[in-house]
Amino acid sequence: MTIAGSPDAVLAKRYSVHVHPVEVEPNGKHMKGISTLLENRKVCPGVEQQYRLDDIQKAHKASESRHLRGKIGIIVK
């Protein structure tokens, strides 16, 4: 899954990765269900890196690198 654009078709073919783009619409009921799962620790997203809000440009650059294996956390205080 990526927010940094479409995957590179040439690389996908080279590594035998099948790419299926999907667009989704926001759904409040589904988001509430996901929120409940997170709060009850039934699912736990993998956080690869955390950045302070002041370093948001670094976080964006990391998301574009396509080398992350988890999520990017933004610390807002």
C-alpha cells in the first residue's frame, strides 16, 4: 500500500509483484470499527519511524522513498 503514487510497473514485473490499484471512499462506520479494534489492541499497525511535526518534510521524504516496511508516525504536541 502506498500514498506516494503508483508503483513502478517495470520493477513490479522484474520482481513478479502483481499490482492492483484500488481507490476507496471514506466510511465513518468502518473507521469507527477500525478505531475500536485499535483501542482494544486487536490489531497493531507497524510503525517504522516517528517524526515530530516540525520534521514533517523529512516524514514526507521517507514516505516517498518506498523503503519503509511500516507506517510513519507524526508526533503532535
